[in-house]
Amino acid sequence: MISESSHLPPAEYDDEGNIIFPTSNSDNLDNNFLWTVTEEDTSTINTIEMSQYRTSRHNHDEEIKPTHVMQSARQNIFLLTKNILQESTNQYKTCMKDCCNTSRKMIFGIPKIKSFLWSFLSQPVWVVNKEKKKMKEYSRFSLFLLDTVRFGGTFAILFLALFVSLNFKSYFEIGQSYFHPLKRLQESVGEGNVDNLLKDKLLKTPTLAVAGDTNGNLINYLPGVGPPENRIIIPRLKLNIPLVTPSYESLLNENWNKLEEDIQDALEVGVVHYPGTARPGQAGNFFVTGHSSYYPWAPGDYKNVFARLHDLEVGDEYWTYYGGDKHRYIVQSKKEVKPSNVDVLDQPVDKRISTLMTCTPVGTTLRRLIIQSQEVDPITGMPLGVGEHESRPQQKIRVEALPI
């Protein structure tokens, strides 16, 4: 056991900075041990502290080496990925287990559900007839069917009324041809037959200056001049409409949003020759599109120009005036495609064809109606190959036949 007298008082500093270690006799200051701090001691202390600092610094540098950081990061990522996969696997197993249990319960519970549902639907319900002031018995199922028919019928009538009102002009154009048999009969007659009938009537009119002349009237002696603007003429549909070609700038810049805007703007003033497709008379596909129906409040006078395009049949013809030249086309095929089908824009290098396109059914954009035609000679009606020119016979003008 250590006595209290064996404990020495703590060391002290004197006025000069020396350390005084007291002896066991604390009352005698002369016996105190004096330790004077010299410059050599200070240097030794500094050396020890510097060595310790370098050692700690070296250890710190080793800890922040890039290899250590990357290794630590890879370990953390591996552990995190492992935990995520493990948790996902556990959740998937739990979910599948719950689904199997629920499915099993539903399968075994189907008879109970059927019996409960049938008992509920067959439960009688008494309904008061306000007019006859009598009560009539119904089942819940029959009332459900009646309410469904009433609601569905009301919704269908409202939808049909709204749909027809939005596309009134297009459906009026379609219905007009069916409710006027004489007009439809006239449309079924080709232009060639109409021209022959008109010519025969003019020849039998004695009051004309050229009556009886097989060359016709004075118009036959004028040179063949096309209209000042590009147009497309479809005799069966009684259409003579402008043909507009939008700017190619958006197509060359691959700005598809601007190209769509240009096409929509052009559809306000006619039908559109799709940019990038062949021109009439060239090898390729002369592609034309137009509205079958559009919003009533939208600007433009050609919102329903192709509403009756489905009336065109194989063998019908139409003409195009492009750059003052007349081009004749005979319908070869008629089909409907999905809006995503862009094969209709293909450009063959060994044919001279044309395509008319519009939306169908009228008032919707569910499908596209495609009318594909072959360019033929305006006079002979023979298909024109690549590089061939149509025949243009020159009439010999007999001066003595001109009326004076």
C-alpha cells in the first residue's frame, strides 16, 4: 500500500521557464530538482514532433491513393448492387407467392362467386309505373341491361350528332350523289362520251357557222394551251381544283414539323403535290393528297375536296395540268392502308405513276385511301414508259373553213 507521503507535488515552472521537479521533502525548496530546458532539448523535441508529423502525413497519403479510392468505390458498388438484386429477388418471390395464393383462392372461389352473383342479379325488384300506377316486377339483371341500352343509345346518338355536324359538308357531298340518281348517272358517263354527244348536238345545229363541219367549231382551231396554274381534273367527281406544291426548303433541311405546317397551309388552297415526289411526266410516283373532311372552323375552301374519292373505280381517269402540259392517268388499283405505311410514297425508276391519297372513313384519320394510276398517252391511251413523249398531232388549219 502506498502512503500519501510518497505522492510528490506536481512540477512547476520558474520565472525563467525552467522546470522544477520537487523532491520527497516538499518543504525544502533547495532540495527540489531543477531541469533547465536548453536549445539542444528544444531541437530534439522539434525533431521528434517533425518525425511524428511526417509519419502521420505519409500514412495519410497512402490512405488517399487513387488505387485505394477506386478499390473502395468498386467494393461499395458491388455491395450495393448485391443488396439491390437480393432485395429485388426477395420481393419478386414474395409477389409471385402472393399471386399464386390469390389465383388459387379465386379459382376455388369461382363457384361461390357465380352463385352469389346469380342470386344477386336474379333478385326481384318492383318498379312503379307512373302512367299506369302499377308495380311491375323486374330482375336486377334486366334493369341493368335496360339502363345500359338507354345510356349507350343516348351516348351513341349524341356522338353521331356531333360527328355529323363536324363533318356536315363532307357527308352532304356524299349523300347528294346518292339521292340524285340523274346526277350520278351523268357522272358515270366518261368525258369522251360527253364530248361526242356535245359534238353531235353542235353539228346538228344549223344556226352555227360551222354546222355540218366534221372538224367542229372554232375552238378546235386554237392551239392547245393549258391553264395558267397547275390543276387536277377528275371528271367522275366533277372536280377541277388547284394543285399546290409547297416549298422544298423544309424537306431539304429535314425540318419535319415545318414541312407538316407547309402542307397544312397548302391544303387550304387546293390539293397538295407532296414535296420530294416525281412531277407529272417524270419517272416515279406523282403523289397528291387532299382533305376528305376537316374542322369546320379551319380556314380554306377545300376541306372536303376528296370526300368522294372512294367513288373512283379501276378504269376511271383524271387529268393533270402541270406547267401548261396535260397529263392523263388511268386508275389501276384502289386500297386502304394504315397511316404509318410510307411505302405508298415509294418512287419507282421504271414507271410513270400517280397516287391520290385521303383519309378514310370520312371524318376520321384511322386509315388512308390510296388510288394508284398509270400515266397514259392523252390521245391514244397507251401507257407511257420512262422518257417517252405523248403524241401531239398538229392540225392543219383550212382557212376556207374558218367562219367570217
